[in-house]
Amino acid sequence: MDTVLEFVKIGTIVVLFLGVLAYSWLLIRAYFLGKTSTKTMLERSPAHNFGLPFSAVASFGLVTLLDVAVKGNLDFHAFGLEFSGPSAPLTLWVVCYITFVWSIKKVEPEHK
């Protein structure tokens, strides 16, 4: 079971790294190579194009930092439920991500 969890952790970091590379390529295309279509797409809705990816990365960072701080024994109780093992970091990531997205939605101006 531990080898599967280690594989999932490594896979998650690889996917995160590939996502950062793809997003960096979009930014380079838009702002350094002068591709106006990409720049227009990115600037049309900054909350969606910048806020959502950064919320995912920030949530991942928080959960990873907390998991390292407790040496991989992340367990918590919420709403009468107990989260332990692999479900604890996953649930915490979802809660962090939803909180970040909700806060972005609250501060984003209405588009008409």
C-alpha cells in the first residue's frame, strides 16, 4: 500500500509540474511572443485563467506542507466524520480549493 501511495504522490507532482510548464508556455506565447489571440483569451477573464490554476497550486502546497509537518500522519475530524489515511489530504485539498474558488468568486466583478 505504501508503494502505491508513493507512486500517487510522485504522479501528482509530475502532473503539477507539467501543468505549470503548459501554463508558462501560454504566458510566454501571450506576453513575450506577442500572440494576441492567446493574450486576449487570458485577459478576458483573469479570475478563471489565473485564479483557478493558482488556487489549485496553493491548495496543493498547503496540504503538502501540512502533510510534511505532521510526518504523513494527517488525520482530522469534521462534521462528525473522521478522515485518515489517503482520504485526509484529498478532503483537505478539496476544502481548500473550494474555499479559494469561493473567495475569488466573491471578489470578482460581475460580467455582463
